[in-house]
Amino acid sequence: MTTKFDLAGKVALVTGASQGLGTRFAKTLADAGAAVGLAARQADKIADLKTEIDQAGGSAVSVRMDVTDAASVADAITAVEAGLGPIDVLVNNAGIAITKPFLEMEEADYDQVLDTNLKGCFLVGQAVARRMTERGEGGSIINITSILSTEVMGQLSTYCASKGGLTQLTRGMALELARAKIRVNAIAPGYIETPINSEFFQGPTGQALVKSIPQRRLGQEPDLDGALLLLASDASAYMTGSTITVDGGFVLR
């Protein structure tokens, strides 16, 4: 790893670290030298991840955070900074999807998805950015969007709306925070295989979707490592307001 991608001495916070991509992001940042704050609604689910990072020679703290609750966000950030130091990198990863036809989607479903995927990124991003601004040393905020921020899929209308909004939130944050030396960018993953969705992709509908990807394969979690390390490190010092799409060419169809 070159010096530009080295995160030694940096502190990173990853939301939604209890499973899937969040867990992978935390491990990748730790492997690159960052001390990592692991945040999730159920802190017990990230205890093993903290132990794994610590045993590998890294440094991590685990905190409970409900990204939809400003008080919970503030308490968690305070705990991370007390344990590791000021946050240099934020990965806004926490997100959910509710799969229902549009006409069957209830108001509570809409609120849950938008509150977690969009409001949550706003609350955490704002809280971290305020602290970065007060310190005057800048930092990097990475929002995890999706190719469904510009594409659409049936029965995921609220998810698509939330990720589309997050793309625009990323751009707005980048514009306003640039003079504070805070870079705000996004990663838009395509179809990435995780333990949660692997069974679906083995079925006929999932296989048909895979065949529509120009590379004719699902993405794997390590396929996102390069984009993450680029945006987290000084290698992207002149990037802000950008979205890196990692989808095997899906949006080119």
C-alpha cells in the first residue's frame, strides 16, 4: 500500500457496522491503519468485530447509535472520540430497505426508510462535520448511496427515493463544507453479494438479474475496498461532491 492510501493515525467512524458492507468497511479501514469506531443500533452485534480488529493489531471501539435519533448520534460520537480521538473519516453506511408495491407502502414504511437512509446520514454527517469544523483540520465524509439513486426497481420506491436524496445531500454538503477542508463524496454500489442476499441471487430471478450485468457477475465485498480507501485517504484530496459507481457496468445497459 502506498503512503497516500495509508490511514495510520486516522480515526474513522462506520455506521451500520454490525453486518454486511458496514462490517467489511470497518475491517478495510482498520487494515489500512485507522482506528475505527463501530456504530450500530444493537451494540452487542459488533462486540465480536471489535475483538477481531483488536486481535489483529488494530484499535476499535463499539458504540450504540440510532442514526435517526440526534441525541443517540451525539452520545455515540462523544464515546468514539473519547476512546479513539477526533474523527477524521465518517462512513455513513447505515441503511434499510422495505420491499413492497408502491400502492401497499404505508406511511410508517416510508418514514422508516427515509429516516434511516436519508435523515440518518444528515444527522450523523452534520454532527461529525461540526466537530471537524471546530478543529479546523478537515476530514472526509463518505456516504453510501446506491445505483438505485438513479436507476429504479419495482417494490423499492422508498429506497430509491432515499438514495436519490442522499446523492443530492452529498453534493450540497460538499459545496458548503469545502472551505472547512471537509470532503464529502459517495460510493454507489451495484449488486453486491452478501450473506443477506446470496440466497436470492441463487434463484431464477436473481440469476436473470446477474445476466443483465455487463460483467456477468455479482460484485463481491472486496470490490468496494478501492473506492473506500481512495475516498478515505489523502489520495482523493482534490475530490469532493463526487459519486464513485461500483456496479460491473450495470448502469451502462
